[in-house]
Amino acid sequence: MVCPGRAHVRWAGGGVSSPMAGLPRLVLLLSGKRKSGKDFVAEEIQSRLGPDVCAILQLSGPLKEQYAKEHGLDFRRLLDTSDYKETYRQDMIRWGEEKRNTDPGFFCRIVVEGVTQPVW
């Protein structure tokens, strides 16, 4: 589903079953600009499928948590919509890109740890 100026849904699963235990049967990737409705779309999908079937995973949480640890910042304040987060946004983006360049799966491994639902 693609709507100009809105969140984008990418279907990246396909198979009916996973060959290995612990792997999702379906992965939905949502991308879009800030405030484009990604969270809303994810929550709508989860409400229709149920939380036992669908897990909402966000890379922003682990990224902000690790950034806060390494820079001595308040992780909870980086999660809200305050000016606090905006103060660090550009540096956090740069830092996250550096982490991904060094280890592309760094944040993904953190976010999927312990997730058991078949739809992510």
C-alpha cells in the first residue's frame, strides 16, 4: 500500500510457513517520513490480527536506547515529542548511520530478540 505523503507498506515475507522455528511467517515493513502515519498503520494491522499474532517492532527504540547509553542521556525523553529529542536528532541520525555502516544488523538483532509472533 503506497499513499503519497503517507506511510508505505512493503510486503516482505511471502511463504506460508517458516522452515526454521522462531522465524516470522510474514514481515511487513513500514516506511515514511516523520508524522506520516507509520505507527497508526502498524497499530491498525495489529488490532485486526491481534497481539498474539502480530508484533510491532520499531528500530527507533533500540537506536535511541543505545544512543542514550553511549551519550549519558535520558532514554525516556528521547522517546517523546519534546524539544529534548529534537536537540539530539541530527547527531543521533549520524550516529545511527555510523553504527549501521559498521554492523548493518546491529539494531535488527536487538529488536527481534525474543519475539515469537508469526507476523512482524
